[in-house]
Amino acid sequence: MKLVRHGASGREAPGILDASGQIRDLSNIIPDITGETLGADKLAKLSGLDPETLPKVASGTRIGACVGNVGKFICIGLNYKEHAAEAGMPLPKEPIVFMKATSAICGPNDTILIPPGAKKVDWEVELGIVIGREARYVSEADAPDYVAGYCAVNDVSERAYQTERGGQWTKGKSADRFGPIGPWLVTKDEIADPQNLAVWLEVDGKLYQDGSTRTMHFPVFHLVSYLSHFMSLQPGDIIATGTPSGVGMGQKPDPIYLRAGQMVRLGVEGLGEQKQLVDHWSR
């Protein structure tokens, strides 16, 4: 099942994809796609619907972030072996955990905005985990029971803010529009193996990232279990699981960063594609 939120920013409505990929409106069934609607029982009711009986959403309607009212946006750093190598850093002994402000979340095709004074805005395609039920101190074996589904994430990053301004990484990760998620929340029953998904990203048609979740250092269910021992995971929380090699900061001989007017496209196998124009932030 592929769930989607559609409509103007801040006024998104819930939807579901039918067999042909047409968005169908769920507004008469549920108020929104949030943590409150991601429990196994409620997802089971949605899966029992016949999407063909639901109203069609007009073609060209904006697609919003696939989860609303996200409580926590948790990110994992240096979680792909080849990415750690290009960054010149050792593989971590335990997951590197940082937070991305939920105010960074936006739709999958919304414009990436370069903040005032920013000079090193970078891209990172990632597999996102969407939590479906409260998780505390869960085992890795039980972790799948706490996952509602998956989505694509672009962990947009300002590298100077991240690495040159002192402190933790969050300040380089949290500007408005630095967290495109979606287009869909794909329920876990449609993803046979989250550790065998292609992930890719291109800028202006040039492929920079071309990897697979097979090369994750810490796999999906380990991350869910691990995080649950440091904080409770709540329905609707999102975990961005790290990025493969090919980020702008790692380009040789010189780093490459995003400029206004460029177009970013990215995708995760089975989870859809994102497409973002880059522009400068303005009042």
C-alpha cells in the first residue's frame, strides 16, 4: 500500500495510490496520515479499501511530505562503508545519531532553498524508516513489528554549518526545505527486504549516487532496536538511515555544491522518486 499526502503546504489531505498509480483521496476515511493512523489495525482497515471507489485527485496536485506531524526526525551518520571512506573517516563502532529539525520537512518535489550566506549545500539520498507503534527497549528480532513502512529522504545538508561552525551536526541539517520526504509512505508488506534496495541521486542529469542498502554498516532493524534503547520511538517518527558515497562534499578533486537553478532527482527502489529545483531563500 502506498500512502500519500496531497494539496497545498500546510493543508495536505490523505491519499492512497490505486493500481494504476492514480492518487485517490482518503479525506472521508481518515483525517490525515500521521502517527495516529499508522498502527497495524488502522493500516489493515485502509488496505481493505478498494481505491477505485475513492475520488480521484486532480493531476498536477502538489504532493506533500508523506507523513504529517512528525515528532522526531532522527538521522544516522556515516552508515555506508563507501561514504565513510570518501569522507576519510573510520566506520563507527556504534551508530552516529543526530537530529534534523522537523521544520525542515517538506514535500518530495518542493524547491530546495539555499539559506542566506550558505555556500556548501549538499545532497544525500537515504532510505527512511517510518515508525508505526511506540518502541521502547525492543530487540532487533522484534524491531520489524514496530515499523509501519518506508519512504525516500533527501537529507539536504549545509556542510560549512555542519563541520565548520562548531557543535553538533544538527545546525547544518535543519534549514527549512532541508528534509524532503516521500512521495509515498510504502507499507512494510510491499518491501520484501529493506537491505536490498537501490538508492540513487542525480544533479542536472548527472548520476552522483548509485548505491544499495546492502552496503549499510548498521542495518535497518538494528537501528530501530538501537535507538529504542536511548529514546522511545513514537508512531510517525522518521529515521533517515544514512547515505551511500557520491555526495557533493566527497567529489574529487574538488567538492561540488548545489547552486540555484539546478535540478536534483533521486529515488529509492520501490519508494518512488523526488525532483527538486534549487533556489535561494528569500523573504
